[in-house]
Amino acid sequence: MADAAQNSAIEAQDDAARSQKRKSLLLGVAGLVGVAAVVAGGWYVLVGSHHVTTDNAYVGADTATITPMVAGQVAEVDVQDTQVVHKGDVLVRIDPRDAQIALAQAEADLAKARRQYGQTSFATAALAAQIKARQALVVSSQAQLASAQAAYDKAKIDLDRRRALAPKGAVSGDELTNAINAFAAARASLEQARASVMQAGSNKGVAQGDFSASSALIEGTTLTNNPDVLAAQAKVDQAKLDLERTVIRAPIDGVVASRAVQVGQRVAAGNTLMRVVPINALYVDANYKESQLAKVRIGQSVELTSDRYGSGVVFHGKVAGFSGGTGSAFALIPAQNATGNWIKIVQRLPVRVTLDPKELAEHPLRVGLSMDADIDITSEKN
């Protein structure tokens, strides 16, 4: 009995000790939880509330799409994918022979237009001289008409006088006949003179019309500003430009990507041949939740890390602007929230972040890489 009582006392003491330990452990855990909550709250108040972060961010760039301005067969392709190129480097050459023939034809048309202008100028001057000559003929014809009129009047008077004297026998029959013939000849000469005056006037009118038509082509112009010459010169300039465009050059510095052209391929104007990505002018589009953007402003500082380099490499940038709409708003098939099957989903708005070119040069990025973005909403705003 004494042993049983002793054992019961020992078990009671052990239970009390275990209970005390549990209480101590629970108090310790509660204390740790409380400390963690205080630390977390303090961190949020002092740090977390000053930052908005997202891992939904990707590297982007305003790539240059390389397209030919003229159609033709590809003669050379001087670059490959991933190759670094500089502005002005030759990327593709199109067979220039068609463009060379077109240029030769345009230059021939220009020479022809210049000669035609010269011919028109000389013709106009010749027509002006011809008008003067026709005017002289008009004056001469009018003088001849006056002479013929005088001869006609004299012949008529002579004929009338002889007819009056013929009944009295004062004029012989032969003399009367000669007077009649002379009158007829004078009348014919008068009609001919009148016709000559009309013909001379008509010829002068034709010459004046030709002169007007010819001078209208060159009036107020020179060889350099004549419309026909200018049109021909424009065709020459266009042909030269088309020939120059058979050599396609890089418009910017960057890396060749998506090359889709081969030697011998027939390409049309506007076909995409390749792209050039400006790796020194990249940016990041960070897709933030709409609930995170209340205090985000243009000009705030941003720290970014990439999956490529890890957290050991931090990029620094600035908020450059906000997209004009969410991604879903610009989707090919936008959501139809008026159908009655609407469920509220927090939308994301792309925020454009510019990067430091020096940091990009030290740690190059590529379009499409994932980034983590952290905006300091307490930083200075522009």
C-alpha cells in the first residue's frame, strides 16, 4: 500500500511537470508568434507599404522590322540570326539589274524631255518670225488688191465710155471688144487679189495659232522648271531611289532575329525579311494588379532582377508610363462582361519601366525574359 501511494505521488508530480512544460512551450510559441507579427507589421509599416512588387514582368523592345521597299530576287544575305549589326550595315542585297534598266529608261526619257523643250523653244521662235513674214504677205496682198481694184475701176470706165460711143460709130468693134476683154481681165485680177488677201490673212491666223500653242508649252518656264522636264526628272530620282533600295541596310544597332529570307528568294515590297532588336534600348513591361497602382507615379524608381542573372544582379530603372488599357481590353476577343456570366477578376495594367543603358551593357538582356519589378512609391516623382 505504501508503494502504491508513493507511485501515485510520483506520477502526479510528473504530470504537473509535463503540464508546466507545455504551458511554457505554448507561451514561448505565442511569444515567437507575437514577435513575428510585430516584426512583420513593423516591416510592412516601414518598408513593405512603400513598395509594390510583381513577378509578372517581361523585357521588351521597339524592334526594327526589315522589309524591302522594292520587289526582286534576293542576291545576297549578309547576316545570320544572333549576329550583332550596326546602323548602316548591309543586311540583304536584291538583284539590281531591273532597277538599273529602269534608271536608264528614266534618264533617256529625261534627255528626250529636255530636247523636246529645246525644240519647242526654237519652234516658237520660228513661228514668231513666220508670223512677221505672213504679215508682210498680208500687206503685199492688200497692195496688190488695191492695184487690182484700180485697174478694175479704170477698165470699167473705159468699157463704159466705149459702149456709150459705139452706137454713134465713134468706136470700132475691135476697140470695144478689147475694152470688154480688158475689163474681164481686170475683174479676174481683182478677184484673185481678194482671194490672195484672204489666203494671206488665213495663213497669218494659222501661224498665230501655232505660235500660241507652242508658246503655251514653255511660257514662263525654263529648262530646269518646265513641267515635262520636272516629271521626267522625278522619274529619274525615283529610279535612283529604287536602285539604292536594292541594298537593304540596318536602320539601328542591334541583334538580328527571326531571319526569314534566303538567297534566290523572290520578295515583294513589304515582306518581312528579319528583325533587328536594339539590345541597348530595352525596357520592361511590368503587369501590376490594378489594386497596386494607387500610388504609382511616372518617374518613381524601380529595382528589377531577372531570372537569367538571379537576385545577385539588380537593374535600376524609372517608371516611364502606363499602358492605355489592360491586356484583356486589347485582346483579339475582349471579355463580354454584359452577358450576365460576369465574375470579377482583378485586372493587370502594364507599366513601362526604362532601364539604365550602362547596366544593360554590363549584363545584356533579351526580349521576352522574365523580370521581378519592385517600385519604390516613396521615391521622387517627375
